[in-house]
Amino acid sequence: MTDSSDNIGKVWMREDRILRGGISARSRAPPHKKGDFFMQKNRSLHTTQSIKRLVIAGLFCALAYAAMFVTSWIKVAFLTFDAKDTVITIAGLLFGPVYSLLISLVVSLIEFITVGDTGFWGFLMNFLSSAAFSSTCALIYKYKKNIKGAIVGLVVSVVSMTAMMVLLNLLITPIYTGMPAADIATMIPTLFLPFNLTKATMNAALVLMIYKPVSRVLKAAKITDVSDGMRETAKKEMESNQKSSLLTNLLIIGIGVFFVALSTVVFIVVLGGKFSFMA
């Protein structure tokens, strides 16, 4: 009886303390959940990944901007070839079409501020041209991650960029050049169409040549491993690489070299362009 009475008394006393707020803040605190540690770890990982993405995007912006100067080595009339779309497209193939779209915008804006001489309209055409080429290829490759997907993406990119530039030449070029639209229209089949088709083809060939080596270097440095989705992408590409033979890779590079050489011949011989290194 004594033990029972003591137990009942202790319960009552505890209940009385609870009713009067006598329980300490530590006792009232909710129990620690096992998932809290993993949530904090995931938040920290997400922050690290976000910083890594910004660094990577900045790196490719710098490389694309540098490519604009280093590869501006062929001039056809007042048009100049450069390989910045190659760099932007490789970024899109590695990290997705959103990256290529944003890098196209940033690089075009920097070019407009620093060296652009065609005003806002030139900036707009520059951005849409790069975005049409790089994001189209990256979007197709995102859903078909193999060599066939890459080739199909590059072919569609060549067509989409060329068509985009023909339309923009008809609509925008008369605005910033001051030339009559009828005169611009006569230059489409003889200058703008063949130039943009050849420029897009050369950029596609360069992507075909250097994407895999760049991809392997970045994966070895763990630069492309910035999220679960990208880790899965890297895993799929690694499996695809293991299946592809050395002969296939050499064939792809050979095709790229052939189209680079062919594009150069078209620029110089057919379109009457000239070399102008570091211009």
C-alpha cells in the first residue's frame, strides 16, 4: 500500500508541475529526429553544389569570351567567324540546356558592353544565334545521351541556327545597318545563308572533335559531379564510353577534322573570305 501510494503521489506531483509550467524548457523541447542530421547535411551539400555551379558557369563564360577573340580568324565581308558557340555547346552537353542558355546570354552581354559595335540589335542577334545553336543540341542530347544523340543534336542545331539567322537578317539587320530590307534580302542566298550555315557546321565539327576529351578531363577532376542528376548522367556516359571503341572515337574525330577543313575551304574559296588572326 505504501509503495502504491508513493507512486500515485509522484504521478500527481509530476502532473501538477506540468499544469503549472514547472517542466524545464529542455523537457518541453521536441525530441531530436534522426532525419535532422541528414537534412542539415543535404542543405550544406546543396550550398556547395550551388557554389560549384556558379564557378563552372563563370569558367565557361570566360572560355567562351576568350574563344571569341582567339578564333576570330576568318572574315567574310563584314561577318566574322568565332568559336564561342563551341564552348557554350560543350557546357550545355555537360550540364544541360539551361547552362548553355544562360552562358549565351552572359557572354553576349559582355561582348555587347566591351567590343560590340552593332548596339542592342547586334546583341540580340548574337544571343539568339548562340542560344539556338547550343541549347538545341544540349536539349536533344539530354534525352538521348549517346553519340547518335550528339550527332542528331548537332545537325538540328546547324539547321536551327541557320534558319534563325536568316529570319533575323531579314527583320533586324536592316535596322542596325541602315540598308533597305530589299537589299538585305538579295544578300541572303549569296552571303548570310552560306556564311551562317558554314559557321554553324564548323562549330558543330569542333564540338564533335573536342567534347569527349574535355568531358573526360572534367570528370577526372570531379568538376562535372555537382548533383545527383549529373552523377547519374556521368555514370551513363561512362558506361557508353566503355562500350565505344577506339576506332569509333577516331572516326568521330576524323569526321570533325574533315568538316572543319571543308568549312574553311568554303569560307576562303567559295565566299571569298580572308584570314585575320587575333582580330
